[in-house]
Amino acid sequence: EAAAWRASVAWGGTPGAPGAAHTPTVVVNEIVSRSDRTGGDAIELFNVTDGPIDMSGWLLSDNIAIPDKFTFPAETVLPAGARMVLDERDFNDPDGGPEGQNRPFALSGSGEEVVLIATDAEGRPARVIDHVVFGPSRFNESFGRWPDGQGDLFPMARMALGAPNAGVRRPEVAITEIHYRPAAADGPEMAFIELTNVSATPQDMTGW
């Protein structure tokens, strides 16, 4: 069963040895991938522990196959319960940024991934701190964890970078029922999708 498996926390896995348990420390808490905000795309990191975390040398990327797109400078410490917001001004420093920050990146509004990786003393990937995958987003809409800091990623009611997440956006029209396997393809029972207007106003679906 796919649900019985999880990604390895140790970089490259632990073949022949027990896998390490995953204890959340710093989570990718909110993502903006399609907006007109100053600074462009943004990622909020949230220290969910009760102690400071030294992120010096850690890696952040939108492609787990190229983990070193962004390297946190020395003496980067995230205090307990604190949030850090990084955007394209950090990822794409026109002056090149601190040593190691040489693979600028931006997030895709069509969806992709964000991975945060701790490194060893030699600066090599050692442990996956957090890894999220998100889908296409509306313009000026963020994906955030709900409940804040611990749940899955959902479209948010509003952007709240650097502050507690605002809560899940309630859709105007929801897919409320799907029947995908009728008894016979040519029988009286047919596959269907049911849409429900869950808002308080009529919805013009022309062109949807």
C-alpha cells in the first residue's frame, strides 16, 4: 500500500540499517508561486520547535535533483516559533549573493516542489528537513499548511507571509460527487461528476 510508505529522511536512504524517524523542525509553511507581489515568488519557513535552529549551510530548492539552488549563509539562525520569508530577491541576487548562492530559481505557477535539506560538515546533503509538492495556483493566491505549521498544503483564503496562515479558501463551486465506474459502459447507469455551488451567490460558469 502506497500509504504505508514514506520518503527517507536521510539523504540517499539507509540501506541495510533502520530508517530515521521524521520529527518536524522547520517546515515549508506557505508558498506563493503566481502573484504581482513585490519580490515575486516567496517561501515561508516556520520553526515549529521550542528552540532556535541553526540553518547555516542548509539548502533550499525547487528541484530535489538539484538541491543546492539556494544555500543559507553562515550564522543563519531561526528562533523558536519564528518565521522566515524568502523571495526572488533572495534567490536571484543580481550581485551573486553569498558564496554558494549561485543557482537562482523561481517557482512555477503550474505547480512543482520545494525541498529543504540540512547539510553535513562538508556541505553535502545529509537530511531532508521538509519536502512539499503543490499544484497550480490562482493569481495572488498562496498555498499554506492548515492547521498552521502542521497540516497539509491548501489554497489559502489570503496570503499571510510572515504571520499565521489565514485558513483554507472555501471554493465557490465544489466537486461534491464522482461516479467513475458504472456497472456497464453502455448501460443505463452512467459515469458522472456533480458540481455544487457552495457559495451564497449565483456563479457564472461560462468558459469554466
